[in-house]
Amino acid sequence: MLKQRIALALSLASIALAASACSPAAAEPAPGSAESEAPNTATGWELNLKGGAERIEAAGLSVLKAEGHAEHFHAHLDVFVDGKAVIVPADIGFEHNPAGTPTGISALHSHDESGIIHVEAPTAGDTYTLGQFLTEWGVLDGTDKTAGSAHSSTDGWTATVNGSKHDGKITDVVLKAHDQVVLYSGTAPDPMPASFTFPDGL
């Protein structure tokens, strides 16, 4: 029984440490990046820590007790509404207990507000999409008719990948290693981000 408790404690500790995993140094937002320009007021784009496990499962993914190691890569996401940047929150793809402590993690997640999307999966070869990440975030769920809002539908939104417009549904964008994905509504950002400089080790 004691061995089981120790194993469980170690497993949960690995989840708590996951927020600083993947890179030797946390990514800092560059001047002019989405994080540095986004307002600090409530916008509806903030992450609700409650319901993280349910959103992970709604995205068709599993709540894991540790990051996987069979597949490991990163993409980057910028979101703009009428040319203004939106912060991509930390801890997307995490389950939290009522105290706010991480207790589970998805293969698809964020660690900080840099916009870097992490894929750390237990199985190699699976496909991960922008739609799954948005579901885990809990945005663009179609509950608000205001165009370009955090809870509008995906209608009227455009996605680009490495500077090229994605044809088809934005939710179908497949995330690949070192892709620069831009999601925008209304006025397009100028200039359009076409690449992202990942920190060493990512």
C-alpha cells in the first residue's frame, strides 16, 4: 500500500513539474509578440481551469498522468481579432484539482503564454489539430453570435500556416513540427507572421 502511495505521489509530482518541461529555458515573449501586445483585461479568452479534463476528452484525447515520450514536437499559434493579438494561455490541456494543482495532462498542451503548442504523446504517429487545441482551450464553441469573440463560432475565422492561407475548416489544420499557425478574425495582422523562432531545445 505504501509503495502504491509513493508511486502515485511521484506520478502527480511529474504532472506538477510538467509546466516547466520541454526546454532548458522558458520561452520569453519577444517585443511585438502576441503576449506583449495583448491587453490584461478580461476578454473571454482566458483559460477556465475548471473542466479541463472534460475539454481534453471532448477533443478526443486522453487525460494522462505524465507527458508521453513516443512523439515530441512543437508548433506555434498566434491569434488576432481585428489585428489585435490575443494571449494564448498557459496550461491549456491540463486537468486541475479544486486547488488549482495540475493532476492530469493531455498529449496536446501549452506550458506558458508564448503561444508554443506542445505535443508530447505516448503513441507515435497520431495527428493533432488546431480544432483539438481550441476545444481544450474552451474557445470558439459557437455560444456567442458576436463575430470574432472568444465564444463565437469558427465562421469568419481564417487560418494561415507558415504564411499561407489554409483552405478548409480552421479546425482541420494539422499541427506539425515548427509550424507557425495564425488564427484571425476581421482585419488580418500586418505583417502576417510566417515563422517563429523557437527557443533552443524545442
